[in-house]
Amino acid sequence: MTAAAPRAEEARLADAVLGPVWRGGRFFAPAFALTGLGTIVFFLLISYTVVRGIGVWGNNIPAAWAFAIVNFVFWIGIGHAGTFISAILYLFEQRWRSSVNRFAEAMTLFAVAQAALFPVLHLGRPWFAYWLFPYPATMAVWPQVKSPLPWDAAAVSTYGTVSLLFFYLGLLPDLAAVRDAAPERWRRRVYGVFALGFRGSEATWRHYRRAYLLLAGLATPLVLSVHSVVSSDFAVGLTPGWHSTIFPPYFVAGAIFSGLAMVLTLLIPARRAFHFEDIVTRADIDRCAKLLLVTGLCVDYGYLVEYFLAWYSGDPAEIGQFFDARPRGPNAALFYLMVLGNVLAPQALWSARLRKNLWLLFVISLLVNVGMWSERFVIVVMSLEREFLSAAWADYAPTYVDFGILAGSFCCFLLLFLGFLRFLPSVALSEVKEARHAGARGRGGE
Amino acid sequence: MTELLLAEFDGPEALARAVRAFGGARIPGLDAHTPYSTEVVRDALGLPESRLSPWVFGGGVIGAAGAYALEWFLVAHLYPLNVGGRPPHFPLGFVPIAFEMGVLLAAFAGFFGSLAAGRLVKLWDPVFECEGFESASQDGFWLRLGGEALVRAAPDVEGRLRELGARRVQRVEASA
């Protein structure tokens, strides 16, 4: 093969990935307008909540935790697939990850940004959120570090920061590529500043590679620890439906499951819109679908164990929670949505033929997203609606502010994701080139 | 005035041959610029492994130990409070935050260490003055000869580079 052939192929690849950065796309303007409008409504409702207090939400005793905590757990779960795909698959040398890892990492960052908002708003007086951190306070009352709630603050802020560092480090060679290929001077300057003077020198690459590997190694236990800590918020409490040792692994599996579903939800339309068919191949999507099935089965196993433990405990409150409140209680519809999305829908992925149908895969990924949000509602709200004393039972009803903030957080997430697609290379260009070069060498028997 | 000589090759294999021909990274002033990290060029240069790992480990240990000490100082020493019968010094409860802070500081050490060791955050470099060097982040593989490497390579370094397959050879001023 002549040297010109791979160069031409690399030029085509660069044009495909960087094209949206230079040229944009017809759908960007309406998409930005729509999600921007939703984001404005989101911040208006947040402002209304901060001014009036969380009495404008539907949560009240006994369901003191409701939409805000459901949304927090949902978004932080979505954020897990990014690190899973980037870090864990990197450590296992799964080269196919390079076509989807940038999508997943960006999704992680924006999901964690949404997640971090909710516990702060739920404080009621968000301007005191800094009390969660051990700042030098004159009142000498310190965060109670034996409670899982300050663990959450440490885990989520660490996860967000490490994910950002990992994302930015991976982006550096591609920012340099954008800087060098930019048609206008102002773009070269702006991307040049963010590329930090990356020159592709081998003296840089050797430290870069080591740092990337070490960050992948550091991010891997974070994937497992963050949702374990989040699950401790529930498992440490005595509430029926929460007090279970299965929670940490069950939450981690659920997080990766929901995150992979969101990756597919975003990847399938973006791949089509940007004509990334050669980069994000059918085989890559098939692998994501298989991972979705496997993690879905882990979640289903978690459901089975939860039900078994409730029955085996012989505790009437636990048995009532699982066998009566959930399937026959006031919000039973969400329980059945959970079963549909997380148990039934992913079973279609056993079939290789159905996995090849991208429309079906997209619908399944949406159903899983809905199912996982419902699961968090089932765990958080239904458990609180039916605690030990039947005299204290009450039903929960969300308000328009709850629904508005939930919808707004999706708009804000999509707005940030659109910004990523428009202004940054959405596929890890240097990694794809490296994987292709390694593949070509392997085929050449060198 | 010092000079740099930059030569562009079509692929990593051609660049690796040129790197070997000029003595590899043992010669000060010789480096390679590539759009992605490649094993062939790495082997040809023969640079030692990065020594970031001990720094990252140190960052992790300092983060974890510092967080644990702070937790003890705050809730076991300054304001001991009995919550749920747990002792003021409760190692199991102190672990999650200590672990998270260990990971955080290790990640900071890895990230900022790689920027410092890789000589990044330097927005201008003489190589940017070279015409066509933009391809180093796209599809071009560049050899950089400066200082002792350039002195040793003379005379007729351009001719040798062209024999080795360089498609473009350029000299730029290295003094900032």
C-alpha cells in the first residue's frame, strides 16, 4: 500500500469528525433554540424554588425525598457509562471504545452537572451548600463524616472533577488537530489556548500516555464507589425497601445500565445526523447493545435478590413494601414501567437480528431510560409512602414545578450536549487513527 | 542564533527509520512529532518510561492520609458527637471520604504532572513557525533535529533526510 492511501483516509476521517465544528448543520439552530428555551424555563423554576422554598414541590412528610433525589440518582447513574466505556474498556484494551468514548465522556460530564444541582436545591437553602465541606467555620460545627450524605458530597465532586480531567486530557490531541486545521485565525487562537500548546512531541506523548492510563486506573474504582456511596444514602436508613446489603452492587449495575442506554439514545441519532457510519460502525453499536443486555441482566438479578431478601426476612413491613405497596400501591404504574423498561424490553437484545435494527434499539434505549427513572422513583418515593406505621402512610403527588424542573434538566443536558457536538470533535480522532494504524499493522503481520 | 531542522514523513514507519538513522533519543535535540502515539516511533526513539507513577501514588497517599487526619481532627477531636452509638473515631466511616480524596489528589498529580513533564501549557514553540507543521496533528510525521542532534547530523543533512523519504525539509529559528 502506498503512503498516500492512509494519508487520504486520515484526511477523510478528519473531515468527517471536524466537519460539524466548521460547518455546523441545519438542525443545530432549531435544536439550540428548543433546548435553550427549555433551559431558560428550567432556571426560572429553579429561581422560583430558591425564592419561595421547596414548599413549591410536592414532597412532604412522609415522602420528604422525592423528585429532587430521584433526579439526582438518575443523572448520576447516567454519568456512569462514560467512565465505564472510557476507563474500564481502555484498561481491557477494547479498541472499539475509541469510536464512542468521547460521546460517553461528554455525556458523563453533563449528567453529573445536572445531578449535582438537585441535592443542593433540595437543601432548601442552597446558599448554605458549602456547609457540606470542612471550611474553617467560626461556629465550629463540622460536617458529620460518619453519615453517607457528606460521603456523597466528596464522591460526586471527586467523580465530576476526575471525569473532567480525564475528558480534557483525552481531548488535548484533538484540540490541537482543530487548532491546526481551523480555517479562521480566531478559531486557531481559541482552540490553541485550550490545546495548551500540544505539539504531538514524543517527549509529551510518553507522559501523556502514562497519565491517561493512570487516570483510567483511578477512574475505574470511582465508577464502583460513587453509586455505592449514593446507595448508602438509602441502605444505611432503616426504611423498608432501602435497608439492604444488595444496594451498592445493584446501584452500580443500574447506573452503568442506564448510562449505556443514554449513550445509545444520543449516539444513534448523532451518528446518522453527522454521517459517522464509517467511524461508529454497526459492530460498535452491537457491542454497546450487548453490554446493555448484560448490565440489564445484572439489574434484573438485583430485583430478584431484593424480592427474595424481603420475603426471607419475614418482616411484615418489608414484605408489604415489595409485595403490596409496589405492585398495588398508589404509584403502581411506575413500578410496571420499571418492569417494562428494565426487565422486558432489554430481552429483545438477545436476538442479533433485532440488535441490528437501529430504530428498535433507539426505542429500547428510551424505554430503559424511562424504566430506570421509574426505578429510582419506586425506590425513593414508594418506600417512604409506606413505612412501618400504617397511620403514617400518605400518598405523594408532584407539582408542576417538579415536572418542569425534571423536563428542564433534560433540556439543559441536551443543550450542553449539542454544544459539545457543535464545538468539539465528538469522536476521539487521534485514538481512532491510532487504532486503525495498529489494526493495519496487525493485518500486515508486522 | 540557534536553528531547528524539521522533516516531514508520510508514515510512522518512515519516521522511525529516520529516527534510527540519526541516533534516536540518546542524542539531545532529537524528537518526533506525530498525530497519534505509535509504537514504532516510540521504539525507535528509545525514550525511557515516564516516571509519573510515583508522583501519582504520592498524591494519592497524601490525599487519603490528609483527608483521614482532617476527619479525625474535626469529628473525633474538635467536636466529638455520638451519632447512632458510633465511636468518635470510627475508621470504617472515615474510609469513603479518605478514599475519594486520595483518588482526587492522585488524579490532580497525574494530570498536572503530565502537563508539566510533557512541557505543555506553552502556547508558542519554534516548530509552529515551520510551514506545513499543521500536519503534525493531522496526518504528517515529523522529525525534529536541533542542538547537538543537528550538529552531529551535518553535513548534507537535508540530502540524507530526502534519501530516507522526507517529503519536506525546513529550517526554522529556535531562539524565542
